[in-house]
Amino acid sequence: MSKDYLKVDFTLGDTVENAVIQLLGYKEEGQLACGQFNGITLYSDTVTMDEAYKEITGMTKTEFDEYTEELRR
């Protein structure tokens, strides 16, 4: 049995964090949803913040935040 997912279109200015938060909102409502972020498909029923960051950036959210903070210095 296949699952039917609502397709979510993330906007140009969305961050990984915003995309995950949007999908988790659908999950809270009991709605299956998915969307592509930088070529990676994220699913509301399986997404976690760290796993999304790892798939998209190769780093956990904490590692990514530390990396971007280091770049700002």
C-alpha cells in the first residue's frame, strides 16, 4: 500500500530548519506531506532536524550552526 503525500513547495528563502518545521506541522495535524529541499525529499512522517541537516549539508544542525558562526567571525 502506497502512501499519498501532500506536496509542499518550499520557497527560495526557506532554510533547512524552516522546511523541517513546516513538515513537522503537517505531522502534528496527522497529514502526510513531503517536499524537496536542495534535491533531497523530506517526509513529514520521518523527518528529524538532525537527519535533514545531515542529508542536505553533511552536518548535524549543531555542527552546521557552529560552522556558520565560525564563518561570521
